[in-house]
Amino acid sequence: MHPFQKLFSVYRGLPRPLYVLFFATVINSAGMFVFPFLTLYLTSRLGLSQKETGTFLMLVSLAYIPSNYLGGKIADRFGRKRLMVISQIISGLLYVPCGFPGIGKAVRWFILASVMFDGLTDPARSAMMTDLTTPENRRPAFSLGYLGHNLGFALGMIIAGFLFEHAPSWMFWGNAIAILLAVTLVIIKVPETRPTHEQIEASYGSGTSDEAHRGNLLQALLSRPYLIIFTLLTGLYGFVYAQHRFALPLQAKEFFGANGAVVYGTLMTLNAAMVIVLSTPIMTLTQRWKPINAVAFSGVLFALGFGLVGLVPSVFLMYLTTALWTIGEIVNATNEGTYVANHTPISHRGRFNAVLPLLGGLGWTVSPQVIGAFSDRFGLRAVWPLLGCVALLAAAGIWYLGLHELRHQKR
């Protein structure tokens, strides 16, 4: 077997709907034009201050809270596919009016509404991925989905940078078209995956980490204390990682002036290109690691990657630090999802995939507002050492949690 074929053989034998979801993810991500440039759009096109922009981005994150919770309940009760299709169609259509001239600052509220409907979809999408996999093939399956996202994102960022400068309306219209094309694939090729009543009943007493739970959502969550602590600690990673969309483009603009948007675009392309090239080999290299240990290691890479950004105004340093936090992102992405999926009861997958991202997303939610206010007072270059310390503390906490869980299992 050719080495290239051998490298990607890890993705063979997965359920067919996962390959369909892979292509849908590529299409959706290739059209993800709005969010990577949203900070620059709000500040340079709409004239919002850094603090106002941070506040709006925090509001966007908060919009996920009610929609995620509702989406989780609907996904567990009525099914994953129906919810995904309806909410994604509405989410895509809400981008259409954003591209028309004269809409002005009202564009923010269409974006906010679109995010809320996309938030309905997230628990169903995550639960569907877990439904289609087992603990044995979950890591390569999650890696494939992550690879699809970044493959599309790498293609999309090249186009998005051009659209931002020359045809901003098509940022929104292109995003809408991509969402609708992706959801069409799901309609045609992906079946409903919600576990049957018989499957849930058969899970009781199995002793597996994803054994069904008879209690309500709160009782089910409290029965998984390690999962809750893990989620809160990885939320600190979210606080740090969120700055690749907020402080990083602003830092590029401060360092390089008019060329800042172009530099930032190339950083995001580097990020996506590294993910495409390195996701499979890194996943293969870390496959024998315990997922929680791999997640802890990723925090060290986040600490280095974000902590060193502001040292000197150097394009080379921007590329180097982006490479470091990108490797951390790759290590974290599939291992975090695997740990969560393995510890989620089969009876509550939709609801857990709604609530846990809310707990873990608290860091991401407050990050733009906190860092926006911090940078207004102390300057952007002071942001990066703070982020490095947060990531390092979170990594230490996750490593200790893994040791404690191992000791508990041996009793």
C-alpha cells in the first residue's frame, strides 16, 4: 500500500452517512465567509469601536444558550435530521438580506438571528455524529469531520478575503448558498439516527461509559462529575482560542496597518492548511494516548502559541505562533470530542450536546468582552501573556483530572 493511502486508511470502514456529512461539512465551511472577518467588518465597515464589537460578539455567543438547550431537547425527543434541516434552511436564508445595500447596522440582528437557528442545529449535529460511531471508531470519525471543516475553511478563506475587500455583499449571499447546498446533501443522503427505545433499554446495566441514565438531565449530568469538570476546564481553552477571531486580526492591523487584513487572512489559511496536512498524522500519532492526556498537552501548545504573539511586530513570529496553536487545536479537536462522547449517556446525547457546550462555551462567550475591555486599558500586546497563563493553568488542571480519574477507576 502506498504510504499516502496507508495514512488515510484510518478513515476506511466508517458508516456511509459519515462520508456524506464530511462532504456537507466541506461545502458549508467553504462558504463560511462572514464570521472569520466579522470583527473587521464591524469595526472598519460599520464603524463600531473595539468595545462595541466585543459586546456584540458576546451577545452572539449568548444567543446560543436558549437555542442550544431547545435544540438538545428537540433532538432527543423528535430526532436529529428534521431539526437540522429546518433550522439550517432558516439560518441560511437569514443571511440573504444582509447583503443588500442600505441595511446598515441592522445587519447585526440578522446575523444574530441566523446564529440562533444555527445554535438549534449544533446539538443534533453532534448527537448524530455520536449515534453513527462507537468508542472504537469515534476518534477517526471525529477527525474526518474536523478535517472536512478545515478543508472547506482553507478554500473559503481565500475567497472571503477577496470578498471582504471587493464584494462584501457576496460574503453573506455566498454563506447562504453554501448552507443550503450542504443541508440538501443531508436531506437526500443521511437517515435519522436517534437511538430507538429498544437500544436505550438495552444499554441499562451494561456498565459502559455511555450507559443510558433513567433520571432527568440534571441527574444525568451530576452522575458524570469528571465530564463536568473537564468541560469547565476546556472552557478556559475557549477563552484563549476565541482571540484568534478577535484580538489576532486587531493585532495584525496594529502591527502591519493596511496590510493587516491580508496578513490575518494568510494566518487563517496557514491554520486551515496545517489542519488539512497534519490532522491525520497527528491523530494517528496520538491515537494510543488517553484522550484526556492529549487534551492536556494541547493546552501547553495553546499557551505557547497565543502567549508569544505580541513579543515583536514580526510576520514570521505571527506565522510561528499560529503554527503552534494550530497543532494544539488539532490535538485538542478530536480528543476532546472523543472524551465527551465516550462519557455521554446514550439516552441524553442531544441534551448533553446542548448543555455541555454551554458550560464549556462560557469562556468563549465572555472572552471578546473581557479582552476588549482589557486591551482598551492595557493595549493589545498585554493580552497575549494573559492568554498564555490561562491556557497553561487549564492544561495543568486537565492533566490532574486525568490522574484523579485513573486512580478512581482502579479502586
